[in-house]
Amino acid sequence: MTSSSPPAIEARGLVKTFGSNRAVDGVDLTVAPGTVYGLLGPNGAGKTTTVKLLATLLRPDGGEARVFGHDVAAEPDTVRGLISLTGQYASVDEDLTGTENLVLLSRLLGHSKARARSRAADLLDAFGLAEAAGRQAKGYSGGMRRRLDIAASLLSTPRLLFLDEPTTGLDPRSRNQVWDIVRAVVAQGTTVLLTTQYLDEADQLASRIAVIDRGRVVAEGTKGDLKASVGLGSVHVRLRDAARREEAAALLAPVLGSDPHRENDPVALSVRIEPGEPGSAGSATGTATAVAADRSAAALRALADAGIVVDTFSLGQPSLDEVFLVLTDRPATTEESAA
Amino acid sequence: MSTVDAASPAAPAGPPAGDAPATADIARILLADPPPARPTAWSASVTFGWRAVLKIKHVPEQLFDVTLFPIMMTLMFTYLFGGALAGSTTAYLQFFLPGILVSSIAMITMYTGVSINTDIEKGVFDRFRTLPIWRPAPMVGYLLGDLLRYLIAAVVIVTMGLVLGFRPAGGLAGVAAGVAVLLVFCFAFSWVWTMFGLLLRSEKSVMGVSMMVLMPLTFLSSTYVDPATMPGWLEAFVEVNPITLVVDCVRSLCAGTPDAGELVAVAAVSAGFVAVFGPVTMRLYNRK
């Protein structure tokens, strides 16, 4: 993609209110074409409402949004020609069979009868639903329904695909299947906006992530940016001798830059690695990892020099979990962040 | 969308086993098709009509209302009123059958609102509303599917009538013309129910409102008795009741004495229903 092509999504100050509830309260988003963008947030954060605004299902009360340069409020029909939506609750017709669902939607997109049938059959095959093709969707398992749902969104080869919590309620295997599908779709140039409450899902699929809470974007950036914003990770050690824990804690604190946490286990300590000079962590994951590795090595050396025996040692990467808690538990005052 | 070259690898998964999705195939399918031209308004509506027919196929129980209800209505009123009003049930049938044909099917139109009300809450409607199609197509599709139901009901009622002794002077052609006029009217009249289906919150309230509207409309009409026998104020209402206009028109057609004035009146009333309730329905649909 050239840099001159418009972003797949560009939203500025999007607002949607329901009565006194500001469900979406000034959301800004920029999604580059051909990428997976994760919208991460707890239930009720405004993820689905944001998707509905972008997918022309709701009209914004304020702000504006463009999909490939087309305004969602002024040119909804053009936008609809570019997008597909897989809603949070299965957006297939449960009374119809898998084949009927796909043929119906295919016909509505303008495919001829013959083309609609063959495309439906191809997709059902590719999605592992060939055997269930003739059964009503109400008898499908959660994973099958979700796959049918996503297949229905691919009948038109959309340029932008909205996936609203695509794996909520799925077992791990079905979840992996959905992830594989998303990767295959993106590999062909479709842009995906994914909402999820699962951090590992955003971590697995998305190249950029916006953390959304109470209708606002509280953080935005690459996975590396977000992780770096909460520190470099943590060092966990288990000592041979519980009596020397305080001594070890006193040694680790200055090396790693934070106060060690004494765990319930009397021989265990965990210490967050703080960047030496604040802000020097860098935004690239590589740099942050290197810094974290250096610090941990120094920490181990300090313990060894003092003759404190370490039974186990581990370096934990900061998880999106930590990012999420840090960002959303805190009153949402830090609107600006990485990026 | 072919900025991606064909050599770009899909996920390096092995051959898919069992129900696993085949990512390489997905990639191939996505690249295979140039986007088709958009469907016409008519084609999209007919596709939604096909959806309604499929639903009848999968849930045939929903045809009870268009088969048993009309049979019950026809039998009940023929034997209840026949002797008293016309001396014999056969004599009454000649007057009554076209009327009950219209009234029964007008009653059945209310299920349009009920089914829209339950359907619209489902996720699949969000999908329909993000499709680049003629906006009223889903609503028109419902009504097209319902026309099939009305046609079934009409065939049931006319067959019942013939068995009981109904002998229309207009013959098959007259009856068919009558049914055709009735279907046109019902299509137009149903926009009232699409509106209520979208406006009201629950299925029950849709039913309630529908009955409130339909009971007076169908009973205070020329269906059961000649309006000339009614008190003046009631006759005045009955004469302008759209159901009366349709009953009179269908009656003339069945009797083989079509009346241009009646046909024009039904056409005008039908156009009026679409012109008023169509736009209101679409406003509600777009806002939902």
C-alpha cells in the first residue's frame, strides 16, 4: 500500500450518546489498510457501539469517520460496498441452513444464482462446514456458527472486515481456527477491525491496538508501545534460603529500579524492571527486551557476588494484562499515551 | 483488490483435518471473484422473499394461521349467521364468502408485524443493514413472502366455500381476479404492520395493537351484513372503511360484475397506504 492511499478507517472525535450515557465519547482511530487493528476493552467500554458507527448501523452524534476516505454519515451506501460485518451475536439466520445463509447473502451482493451456489459451496468447504451445509444453523456448535458467520462476511471479498468479539464463548480449538481464518484473510489484503476483551487475542492478531474504556481511547499504539508503557517486565527469583530474602531484596532494588514484592512463598521475590533513566525504554520491543535482559543479568550477578543461592529465576515479559489493568483501573486521565 | 501478489503465503498450516478451516482455500476464494454488480431493487426484494419462503419450508407450523384460522372463520360464521340472515347457509355463502375471504386474510396480515418485530432483534438484521442494497428490500421481501401465505389462505377459503355450496357467477376468472385485487390491497395494507413491527418494543404489544385495529376494521365492514341495515352513523363509518371497499370490489368480481369505480377506489386506498406507511417504516428501519 502506498502512503497516499487513504486509511482504511479514520475517525475523529466520534461521539454516540444513548440518553445520558455517552457510549462513545470522542474516539479517534486511524487504521492502516491491510492490517489487523485491535479494539481492546472490557464489556460496556463502547467497542460494539464504535463498530456500529463505523459500519453505518448507527449515525454519530458528533465527530466524523471515514472508511477508505468515504464519510460514514454522508456516503453510507458507498461505505457499505466496502465493508462486511460479523456482529457480536451470530449474524446468520438460524432457521436457514449453512448453504441457504450463504446463497442468500451472496445473491444480495449481486452474484448470479450459479455463482452464489458455487461460492457458498467453496466457502463452506474452506471453513470445514461442508458436512453441516444442509443443516439449519440453529443446530451448529458455537465454533461452527462463528465460522459460518465469518464465511458470510467473505462472500464479497470486503476491503474492511469488522469482527466484533469473534471468539467470545468459543473453546480453545475453535478459537485457534478463527485466528487462522483471520490471518488468512489479512494475508490477502483485507483490513480487519477486531474487537476483543481477550488480551492474548489482540496480542496474537493485531499489529496495532487501541485500549478503550468508558467510551474513550485510553491508550493506542503497537503491542511494543503498550507494553513499554507499563515497564519492561518483571524478574522472579526463588532463593534456597528464606533467611536471606531481605538481603536479596536490598540488593535487587537498586539494580532493577523498583521495590521488590515479597510473595507469600517465603523464598520468592518478584521485582518490576524500571527503565534506568525514565523514558529511555524506547518504543521498539527489541530495545525494551535488550534492556530487560541486561538488567536481569546484572541482578543475577549481584546475587551471585553476595553468595545468595538462586534456585529458580525467570524474566517475565510485561503482558497486555498488566497494560490493561494499569490503564483501565486508573481513572481515565491518561488520554494520551504512546504513538 | 490485488495489491497482494499471488505468491504471498497463507498460513503455513498442513492439510486441514476434519472440520478445520483450510486457510489456503480461503485465500484462493478471496482472490477469485471480481466484485459483482449490485443487485437491482427488485432482485434484492425477491431474494428476501425467497428467505421468507425458506422459513416457511423450515417451520411449516407457521402455516396454521393461514389454513386453520380461515377454515374456522368460514365455518363458524356461515353456520352462525346463515340461517338467521339469509334463510339458509347456502344463500348466505353467496354473499358472505367474498367478505370472509377479505376479512380473514386482512386479519392474517398482522403476523407480518409480529415476525418483523422478532426478526429485527436478531444479529442477522445488522448484517442486512450493512449490505449495499436498496434499503426497503428486506421489508418488501417480507411482504412478498407473505403474499404466498395469503394466496394459500385464499385457496383454502375458496375451496371451503365451494365445498359448502358457494357458486360464484363470475366463475374461476372472477374469483381469481378478486383474489388478485385482495393480494394487492394486503401488500399495501401490510406497511401498517411493518411500521408497528419496528415501532413497538415487544411481540405482545404488536399483537395487541394489531387486534385493536383489525377487530373494528373487519367487523364494522360489509363482510357479514349489508351496511344498509345499520344505524346511519355506523353505516357512514362502514362505507369509508377500506375493508368495505375491498369486500365490495371482490364481491363484484366474484359475481362477474366488475365495477371500475370500486377498482379505482381499492387502487387509490392501496397507494395511500404505501405512500403514508412506507416512508414511516423506512424511517424507523434506518433508525433502528
